[in-house]
Amino acid sequence: MFNAVASLMGYLMNFIYGITQNYGLAIILFTILIKLLLLPLTIKQQKSLAKTQELQPLVQELQRKYGNDQQKFAEEYQKLLKEKNMNMMSGMGCSGCLIQLIQIPIIFGMLYMMASPLTNILKLDMAEIEKYKQEVQEIKKQEAIVAIKNNASNYTEQELEELLKKAEETDYMSGRYYEIEILDRMNIIDMDFLGINLCDITIYNKTNWVLWIIPVLSCLCTFITTKLMPKPNQPMANNAKPEDKSMVPSASDMPMPDMRVMNAMMPIMTGYVAAIVPQGVGLYWVTSNLIGVIQQVVLKKKLPNTKKDV
């Protein structure tokens, strides 16, 4: 499924690159277009979370009145949802999660597309890709042999022979991102963007501090985005007076999904992903998250009273 999504996205990316002739700029413009396409879902998510926020005080009141009568509480809760034109999923704050789940194929499709740009963006056939692959394989093999011979004085004759044999037999193009390396080595696309080689992977070049800029920015932007998102109020159990807590249903009685764990993990996960994938993919994450921050700020101003839409 993700490969199919990646292939479709590749047509759009190919079109943008044809106009810009700059891979980094094409990634940025592509990300902006994708975020614009997802904007209706983002707005719906904001409204859904705002509805859940408005519902919480009313639910808390029901908890105070019917905390010891679970059946009555459930009946009144269903009536409340019906009055507010909401269903159980939205009442529990799940619709926002579902909207995020809908975006998963798009996100992974983007990652697949950028991991295999020759296939998905440039639309080269397998025979042509294999030809390039063999050429780069030979280039890397010769580089390894030259490097070994330049340091021949450091090895015994037997060690040198073993190293040269290993260099001859090693498959240098077996990695997940070999298509990106072909782009870089064969100069099919200029992968330099503001002094950063979009082929480089941070985790393999830990000493190059420049390559940590994108993972750190990606993590930071995701953190800001999660902080700007509207969050449902805490269940009444957290606010109830000690003497009232016995009347409050437990979390298992009325599950209210808490997105705090997800919000805490997302920046870490995003930063980690940006560090283990080529910089081009990380650039997508940073751009996407920066746009997400802008969207959240604008939507908060444009939809401050989302409760009126309920």
C-alpha cells in the first residue's frame, strides 16, 4: 500500500522538481502542497478536540451526580452526546486520533517515495536503475581498493591480500537507500541544499554537527506543535474533592484517551527518524512540522470559539 502511495506522490514531486531543478526546494514545496491538502483534516481535528474540551465540564457534572450508579451515568452520558450531536468516539476524544491515523499512509508514502527516488520520482525502469547500481558498485569498490593500497604499509602481506579480497567481494549497494546514493554519485540530481548533502545520514556521520541540525529542528518543531494542539480537560477524578472521589468512575469505567504519552513520544520519535534517514527525508519532517506550527497558531486565532460550532 505504501509503495502505491509513494508512486502517486512521485508524480507530483517529479513535476515540482522539473520546475525548480533543486531537490531541497522541491521537497519544501511538495511538503507545503501536501499540508494544504491535509488542511481540512487538520481543521476537523481542531474542532473535534475543541468539542471534547467543551464536553468535559458536563461529563464531570454527570460524574458527580451519578458516580455510584454506572447504568444511570451511561444513560445520561448517551443523552448528552445526542444533545451535542456527538457519538461515543468523538465524546471520548478519539476522532482526533482517527484523523491522525488517516494521515499515516501519506506520511509513510512520503518516506517510501524519498527512500527510492529513482523508482518513485524519476520513474526509471529497473534495468536502468540496475545499470546505475552496478556503476556505483564498481566506483565504491575501486575506492575501497585504493584506500587499502594507500595504507598497505600498515598490513602484513597476508592481511593485505585478505582485505583486497574482501573489498572485491563486498556488496556496497545493499543498503536501504542505495537509490539516493546513486543520485548523489552519478550526479543525476544535485543533492546539495544550503551546504547540506541531502543524501547523508546523521547517524553514520555523528561527528559532522551540521547534520544534527535537521534532526534537532524536527524534534523541536514537533514538540511545539504538540504543545499548541488543544487538549481535552482532565477527567473530574483529578479535580474532585477527596470526599467526592469515591463517586467518580475509574478510567476503566469511562475511558478518556489521554494523548499526553503520544505527544511526549512524537518529538523523540521524529528526531530519531530524522537521524536515521537521509537528510532529504529529515528536511521533509522539519518543513512539515514548521508548517504544522504555523497552522496551529493560525487556527487558534481563526477558531478560538470552536465551541459555537458544536
